Amino acid sequence: MSVPVFVTDHAALSAADEIRLDGEEGRHAAVVRRIGVGERIDLTDGRGRVARCVVSAADRSGLTCAVDSMVDVPPPSPRIVVVQALAKGDRGETAVETMTEVGVDEIIPWAAARCIVQWKGERADKGLRRWRATVREAAKQARRAWVPEVPELATTPAVAARLRSADLGIVLHEDGDHPLSGIDLPDGGEIVVAVGPEGGMTPDELDGLRTAGGVIARLGPTVLRTSTAGTVAAGILLSRTQRWA
């Protein structure tokens, strides 16, 4: 069985022999997870560095961890980026959670024209914090050395620019000309997938993303919710790369 993973800052992982895990993460490990002396855990900075440890001391404020070894996990390739339109209720966070678990490397929130939810002012800050917290926890659950990035809310022109710069840009749409499972994939670089909102993309958005180089692709014979489409698409793509070999 794989050992539990906790996230700490990069500076802490520069210690050669012993690392103290404290703060909120340390209290969660010691009090909620009840990790005790003698148990094995992994500590990561979320950017590929992992310390394989054995807990040498535990109290209510955190854990003291003896380092067995230090590993640097290379960045995943090809890199999978999903542009996720904002969704109502908790569906956006569900999408973020499952995409993180399956292996997506960056999740970009998108203010598409037909999004029911609007992130403005304090609501934007709160929404971004929730997505980032969800990614962090899901990455720990999935035992990932690389925690996905969640950048600022993107406009449609910014999404088009990201598709244009990608090694492969894909726009999911039920009327797509190509099945996602049949698109030729690059061996490395970055694959960017755009997922529209509950109400679908507007014709102008679809045309603009196509003009930016996005391949309009369908997942299959059924229409998925915005909260599941990105996860299914990522699974299809990853199953066709060496990352899942």
C-alpha cells in the first residue's frame, strides 16, 4: 500500500536528515490522520521533490520526520492542461478534484459567455482559493509529487491564446468533427483541452477557438456534464501516452 503524502515548502525539503512538519498540515497529519512514530510518509513540495521519511516523533502540533531518501520526480510529459468553464454549485470543485486525481497538470478557470456562475470581486478570490485548496488535497490523495497549477480566471481571448501556443489544442464539443480517441498526440510538450459551460459555448466562442488552432473533438456518443467531461477527456488522452504505460 502506498504511504500518505503531505505537502510542505521547498525550503523544508533541503534538510538532509530531519524535517519538521508543522502548521495546519502537521496538525492534520498528527491529530486528524493520527500518523504516529514509526510510520512511513512522503513529504513533497508539490514541484517534484519528495522526501521519503519515517516519523520519529509526533505531538499535537505536528510530526518530526527522519529522511530516508530524497527523490526528484521529473515533470510529467506531455503536460495536460484543462481549461474548465465555471460551473454552478459544487460541480466546478468536483471537476477540479477528479481531474487532479486522474493526472491533469494545470486547470484554468474560464469565464465563458454562458457560465451561470460569475466570479467577480471577493467571489473570484474565494472561488480561486477553493479550487486551489481542492487541487492540493486531491493531489495528496492521489499521491502526486506535482500539484497542479490553478492560475487566475481566464477570458475567452486568453483561452484562445493558450490553445494557439499549445503543441495540441482541443475543444470538446458534441458536434466535433473528430473523436478524441483518434486524434494524433504529440510525444511531449503541452496538450490543452477546453471544456465549455452547462449552456455550451456560443457560436462566436467556438469559431474563435477553432481559429486559434483548436481541434473540435467529441468524447463519444453521449453528452457529458461540464463537471465530468474534462476528467473523461484527460483519461482518454493519458491512456494513449507513456504516462499511463
